[in-house]
Amino acid sequence: MEFSILKDILKPKVLAGFVEEWQPEKTLIAKYLPYKGVPALTYQIVLGSESRPMADVVAFDTSYPRKGRPALTKLTGEIPALRTQRQMSETDLNSFMQFNQMKDPDTEAVISLVFGDLQYCFNAVRNRLSWLGFQALSLGVISLTAANNAGIITEDDIDFRITNKSGAAVIWSAAVDTTTPITDIIDLCDSARINNGVIFKKILMSRTSFSYMRKSEETINFCFGAAGTAVTKYPNLTVINENLVADGLPFIDIIDVYLQFENEDHDITNLQAWNEGTIAFLPQDEVGNILHCKTAEEQFPPKQVTQEKKDIVLLSKWSENAPIREFTSGACNGFPAVKLANQVFLMNSLHASTWS
């Protein structure tokens, strides 16, 4: 077994050079759950609770006031394996040879054929981490089903301990003269500040939820001081954020991430990473991490496999004969952890009063 049928093209130095020079776009999930390496598959994190403690004013020559130490709330779990693989068949290899033998070969086509599977596997692993992270932030749970995962299927939801969940006063998809998205935001911010000591800096929502919000007469009045026939356009994201911040309210980020899931029958479905209708309130951008650790393949690399590491994804290439085939895989041990779960508040804008 040779390490790669394309060994003349994919020499270790050439492969390493491509991986090093290739600059993929940063994923949006890393803004809220940045990558963090851990030494083992089993993890334990302390959920944040105390945010703004105060010392006391005391008289000289008196003892220090001793404060209570609340019981630590810990979240434990295991980091699962994320894997994907692509195969280049004999037909694909014949196409490559035809490209390569042309007098003026299409360079982009050759590069796509040789390196496209590497990019595919790298993106597939990172996209799964994005989906997992946004599911955790928008639902507080992750459910792995046959409709979204071709590997492990979970009978029970994976719970991230986000318990502060509520509904809207009026569902945001109702008639625009009845919805109150600004009031919903103000009320939740006030309640969290007074009752929980949490001050929000960011609001996350889908593009659809934002569309409902900007068309609401309350939002139009909030931004323009007029509604109905007096308004000729809806406020955009910049205008709404300027007015929210001016009133001491959080800034809105729109999460518009759609990813492709391929099942065992190779049917492809477009999945929205963010749960539609959820409005998430965060005390800061970074509320946890995507935890990751080394894979067994990285620590004990097979001799017949060519490997390169890009960010947190291990990329591998190898070949088989009879029939002749070239394989590319992407691997990572990774999973989200929401450290500030008790300071993240979720509102279901498509359900009145309660979360569900």
C-alpha cells in the first residue's frame, strides 16, 4: 500500500506547503466559543457564577468581613470524535491524468482535483463544530438524530445547563402593529440585571427573527419616532444597533449560517445552524469554548498515511489498490462547552410568555 497514488504531486513538502499557505476563512462560532486545547477527552469546567463582588467599608483595627463561598457548579463531559472521509475513484484519477497530459491544462481544475478533497474534509469538520456550537447557544441542548448526524444518535439531549429561558410577550411573527420586540428586549435586560446581576452586551438572532423585528411598528417608532404611513423604509441593522446602544441596550449580531448534511444514502439537506426563533442574550462575546484534544491518529500516525494538521483538523491521505482508490480524511476530537451558561438567557420569539 502506497501512501498516495498522487505521490508525485503530493510530496510531503508540497502537501505541507499547500496546507501552510492555504488561509481558510475564520468560522463565526469562534467569536463566541473560541477553540481551546485540553489534554484529555474527559473534561470538567466550573460554570461561572460570581460576576461583580464588592468589598466592605470597615473601621480600622477590625477584622476582615468574611464572605460565603457558594458551592461550585461543574459541568463534566467527554469530547467526541468528529470524522469525515472522501474517496477519489479510478474514474476520478483518470480525469486527473487527462488534465495533467493536456498541453495547457486547466490549473484550477487540477488544483481542485488534487487539493479539493483536503479542503472539503477540513471544512466539513469545522462546519460540524459550528453547528454543534450554535445549537448549544440557541437551544441550550444538542440533539443528534438521523436527520442531522450519520454517526452517533443520542436518545437524550446533551444539556448545557442554560436554564434562563422565556418567551415573548407577543410572538414576533404576529401582525406588525401588535408585536413588541423592543419591549421584550428591555424587559429581559432589566429582569436579568435586577434579579441576576447580569448585564448583556450582545444579542444573537437569525435573519428571519431580525426581519420580524425591523418590520414591527414598535421598532420603527423606536428608531424613527414614527410608524405607519409616515415611514418609507424599515430600519436596517446599523440603525437599530445605533439606537439600542444609545439607550444602553445590547448590540445585535445576526447568525445566518446554513450547512449541508449528507446522510448515509448521500442525500444532502441544508440545515440552519441557529435555532429559528431563538433570541440569545450574552454578557460578552466569548461565553465558552470549543474544547479539542489530539486524536490517536495524530499521536500514533500510520506509516502508510501522509498527514498534515491545519488549525485543529488532522488531514490524512492514503491509497488502496484493487480497485485503485485515493482517500482523504479529516478528523478532530472536539465539542462545545458553555462556561457562562448561567449568564446566557434565551428567549423564544415564536412562543408567547414561556420558552415552549
